[in-house]
Amino acid sequence: MSIPLFLKNIKNNTFLLMVFAALMSIYLAVIIYIYDPNGIGAMVDMMSILPTKLVNALGFGTIDSGLTGFIASLFYGFLIYLFPMVYCIILANRLVAKWVYEGSFTSLLCTPNSRIKIIVTQGIYLLASIGVLFTILFMVGYGMSEHFFPGMLDVKVFLKLNIGACLMTMTIGMFCFFFSCLFNSTKPALFFGALIPVSFFILNTLSKLSERTAFLGKFSLYNAFDGLAIVTGQSSISLISGGFAVFIGLLFAAAVGVFTLKRLPV
């Protein structure tokens, strides 16, 4: 890994990370703030006003009464797919395809750094930034919960939620990274890099509409992560984490491979 290049990535992309971290932290903080330890009747009544299919599509069909389950239902049921996905699409394109398109990678190859070392550094930064994003979310969630509802948050389960969501996002990030490494132009890299995660998102959303569309979830990576199931113990975080870790490794290796073999524009 190239430390100077990694530091340059931090300088160039910290603002993007902070924007997404701030947006998601605000949303998480609001969810915790509106939690009512006396019951979720008001929340259920509010959801009943909306169309049932819309509520199900947003992942709000079942809302747990405990604080950890409440957070899992409202934050880790829909938003956790959408915002990190957009972040990965933008960042992966900025780390590779944009540099290649603008000719910056040609300059990097004139340094003592090998092509493999450069692209591995870019991939590690992508994974590290996602890790930082979810570390911030964990700290915000824990801090807000302890401030407003001391002792009510199951910290171990909340940590499992963040680990699972983090690895899921890293997997999506590696899909985007692969296409950013594959193409020399930003347009096809963005198109194909967005096509896979957006398709996963749409299929997962449609699968929640009714029993007739539930089978669509089998074709979505997002279907492997169910926040509420993790809280209730119906889903094994070890199995989920292991599966995502395998995908991350394979996609990272594939991205490095295609970038090493392809011809870069001069």
C-alpha cells in the first residue's frame, strides 16, 4: 500500500464522507429521539395512515417495541441500504475511473509505485472509509441512546447490526470498485457500478410488497441483511459476516486483476 496516496485520498474525499456521515447520523439521532419507551402505539397509528404496500416496501411493516429493535426497524430496514449505496457509487468512481479518465493514473505510474500497489491502496481506502462511516454511526447511536434512554440499548446487538451493515456496504462498494477498475471512462463505470446495487435495492424493495413478490428477494444481496432478524436472534451475524467477507475478497481480487491487465489511455 502507498501511504502518500492513501493520505491524498483522505484529503480529497473526507468532505464526501462527512456529508454522508452527517446525513445518516442526523436521521439516526431523530429516530432515537422519537422513541417512546411507553409503547409504539403512536408510531403504528401513523404508519396505518400510509398505504400498506408502501409501508412494507420501506421496511416499516414490523416495528419492534424495544429501543434496539426500534432502531433496527426504522434505520436498518431501509435507509441503511440507500445512502451507503450512493456513497459507494460516487467514491468508487472518484478513486479509479475518474483518475484514469483525467490522466492522473498515468502520472502515478511514473512513480516507483507499481500498478498493483496503487490499485490496492485505492481499494483499501474505499473499505476503510466505509469502516469509518459505520464507526461514526455506532458512536452516534450509542451516545444518543445513552443520553436519552440510559441502559435501554443492547450494545452488543447494536454492534452486530453495524458490523453486518458495514460488511454489506463494503460488498456493494467492491461491486462499484470492480466496474470503476474495468472501464477507462467515468460514464460506463458509473452506469454499471450503479446498475448492480440499484438492481439489488429495487428487487429487495419489491420483495417486501407482498407474498407474491417475496421471491424477488432471493436475487438481491440486500436480502441477506435483516436488521430486525438480527435483533430477535433469527439471523446469524457470523454467517452473514462470513458470506459478505468472502464476496469482498473475491470482488477485490477481481478488481485488482482487471485493472492490472487492462490497457490505460496515455
